[in-house]
Amino acid sequence: MKKLLKSLPIWLNLLAVGAVVTAVAAASQPWITLLLALTVFGMITWRIPDALISMRMARTLTALAVLITAWNNGGTDRWLFLVAGVLVTLFIVAADTLAKALNVGYLMSSNLDIERSLRERWSTPPAIGLIMNWLTIVYAAAAWPHGALGTATDLAFVVVTGAALGWTGIAVLGGYLHRKREPHPVDGRVMTAVTRLQPKFVIHFAGARESEYQLNMWLPYFEQVGDPYMILIRDRYLYDEIAARTSAPIILVPAQSVLDTILPRSVRACYYVNHAVKNAQLIKLDNYLHVQLMHGDSDKAISRSPVSLMYDRVFVAGQAGIDRYHRHGVDIPNYKFRKIARPQLHDLRVGERDKVEGARPVVLYTPTWTGLTADVNYSSLKQGKRIVEAVLARDVTLIFRTHPYTRTNAAYQALADEIKAVIAADALQTGRPHLWGAQAETEVSLTDCVNAADVTISDISGTASDWIYSGRPFAMTDPKGFKERYLDEFPLAKAAYLLEPDAGNIEKVLDELLVTDSKALLRAEIREYYLGDVAPEDLVPLFVQEVKATYAEPVRKVATGESALV
């Protein structure tokens, strides 16, 4: 039902297109209109370049189609052409402006105890889109030649359009007067609900598209804390998936002016899961304790970025996380660090997995994504086909799980698809129950994949750090060709079997993974260095304890202006 409601605006656009196509059927020059309508249909069907832009363009092109239809009908419909011109102007030029004008101070929110007035509910951008779609549909019917529907439809259109435009004018005037009274208007009902909630801390989340996983991995553990909190989402495209994953209060905070006023006095700590640029807009408020969690613990450059210097606390998994910063010249004082292990590993099976005697070994291969720039592209997908073919040549079962960001790079997604085709062909030929595609990437969690595997082949990523908690053998790839510098850059690899840059030694590595395993003792030492000596059942309580500590103690300003704990 939720999916149906979410797609309602798209179906209304389709309905508008259908109405236009029907209306132009008897027009004297229908081809231009029909072409526009089909263009709209194609844009909506393929969602190019994204849903919001497609819908905006759909309204624009449909309005143009209606305008041309009105002109084609001629005669007594010329006056309707003028009305259509007003609508086209609204659709093309003023759609977003109108939405903002009607939307003064309104904040999109979920799971807050708010009762909105009728005006507020119908002053949101989605409501504006619905009104525009319905006006298009009604006008398409009104533009039909008089012999079919006659003046009754014209009259209905005039009444509906007049009422809509009158309501819009009143709402815009109300918004203007509201701005005159308050220079930085904020949704009063949301503010009241937030004050009533009395949150102890907030989670601030911004980032690129497809980055929801960075916050999703932490949500179950924040829910274990037990004290009230809320999530501040800074980008509209991140909102829906996060809202579907949690019952915690969520507010979409689009502007700095809102961010400056939305937090009540009860808030003492602010949490972050990445280094999004918008983080700085909240960090500049120095009466809170700002805590960086990141979204995985690895030897990647992002896990020791100098950006972490601006946070009051940096949560790391183990001592390796601290040494990683200092080894690369990022001089974060030791008092800022907190070692919390990895609560996400509380369900991870430690030691050999349970399996039926004689069952095939299971190999997990988890190539990472390309990174934002070439210097942090640790993905082994270019060597992936060679790796997978060598694995499949053994009598094993393979789990192939790509990074969620893989789909953002067409070239690497094509490499992944080619590898999936190889796995599918082998599964069909041999009957071995390999896992790939949605079965390995969306239908199960990374923890499920780790628990199901005996060994793994990983790139330089948080997956390798998480895997070492299991204590089982693993290999790491070297697609960038670090070679002799590898261990200095990525100390975790001391416990791994290293592949050459072109994966030329894959057979030797598979022998170590599946037969010899000469690094079993060293893995235990590296495991504690990276993840601490914390039992699985203690991981979540440790996280809860450290979170509570961030808002249990007072925050004060020291002489330098930097926030610190008393």
C-alpha cells in the first residue's frame, strides 16, 4: 500500500498524458501534441534522470500539450487558450516557487506527534504537484471539441481553475504576511513536538544518493539506547528509505536557519556517520558534543581523514583505529577517542561455522566500490572475473556480494553483471547453490553472508575488518598495486593472504584459504588490535554505555572556543 501511495503522483502524470492523447485525437493538428505526450510517457516510464525531475518535466510537457490542443481546437475555445497559458506559466516557471511560497516554515517529519491544519497538509510540495496534475486532466477534458463534451465541461474547468488559483493567491499572501512577522519562520507544530519529545541526542545525516546504508547500519543500536532522540535528514532523496527503516522521530531540515533553531535545550550530543559537507553546519554550534561514528572501520583513507579533527569525539572499533590517524599525521588528541568495538558484529559467528560433514566449503567474495576519486579506488572488480572463475574451478559454493555503491558507476556495474552471469551459468551447469544478485545483496545482510562462509576474499574495506572478528581465514586484493607498501598502508593485511595486483597468484591464495591456513595464530592477535577483546554479547551494551556517556556529562566552552568535557 505504501508503494502504491508513493507512486501515486507518477500514475497521475500517466493519467494526465492519457487525457491529453485522448483530447488531441480529433484535433486538426495532433502530431506535435501527441509527440509531447509520448515524450512525457517515456520520461516517466524510464524515470530519467530521476523521479523528481521526471515529474517536473512531465507536468511541463503535458501543460504544453494542453496549450497546443487548445490552440488547435480554435473557434470558441480561444478563450480557453488564455487560461491554459496561465496554467503553463505556473507549471513551467512558478511550480517550485509556488511550492516554497505555500510551504512557509513547513518541515517534513515522521513519527512526531503532530496534528496539521488543512492548509498545512495541502501546502506541501507533493500536494502542489497533485493539484497541478488534476488541473491538467480537467483541462484536457475541457479542451475536447465542443461536439463531444460541450460547454458544461468548459464551465466545470473554469470553476475548478478559478478556485485553485484563488486558493493559491490567498495562501501565497498568507505566506508573505507570515514572513513579515517572522524573519526566519519555522514550523511551530514541529518545534512544539520536538520540545515535548525532549531528545537527549540527535543523529545528523546528509550525503550522496544511495548512501542510506551508512545510517541504516546504526539505527538498530541507537534504538537500544532507550532515551529519546531524533534524526535530522538534510537531503530529501534520503528521507523515504530512512523513514521506512525506523520508528524514531525524523525531520527533514533543508536550511541552515532551521538547523540553528530546531534543537531544544535537552539535546547534548550530535552524532554523524560520514564526512558529508553539511555536517559542518551543525558542528559550528559548539554547545553540543559532536561525535563521529563513520560507517565501517577499515584502513581506507576515509577512515583516517583529517576532517575528523573537527569532532569532539571519534568512536573507533579498536586501537588500530586510533593508530591509523596518528600514523598518517592526523593529530587527534587521545582523549577524543572512544573504543567501542563494532556493535554490528553482535550476531557474527566466531570460529568455524557449523556445517554438515562433507559439505562443500563456502567462499565469500565482497568487492568494494570505486570510491569518489581514483586514488581511493580499491575495487577488484576488474580482476573479479579471474578470481571468480578460479574459485568456481574448486568444489566450493560461492557468495558474491557487491558494495551498494557499485550501481553508481556504469563501467563497474557492467563488470559485476558479467561476473554474475558467470556464476549463474556455473550454478545451472553444476547445481551448486551459489548466491549472487539480490539473494546476496538485499535479501540477506552482510552478517548473514559472513556467517554462511568459511573463508572470504575481500578488498580494502570495512568488510575485511568485520570478517576478522570471526577468526576464519581471509584474503585481500591489491588492485592498485601497493605490493611491498601494502602492509604499511593497511596493517590488517598482515593476517590476510595477499593477492597480486592482477590476481595472478589466486591458486596459491586459494590453497592457503581452503587447505593450509598458515596465519591462524596471527589472525587472533590482529583481531584484538582492530576490534578489541569484546565478547559478542557485550558489543551492544558497550555501545549503549558510550552513547549515554556523551550526554550524561556537562559540556562547556574552554578558552580556545573548543568544546570539551568537564
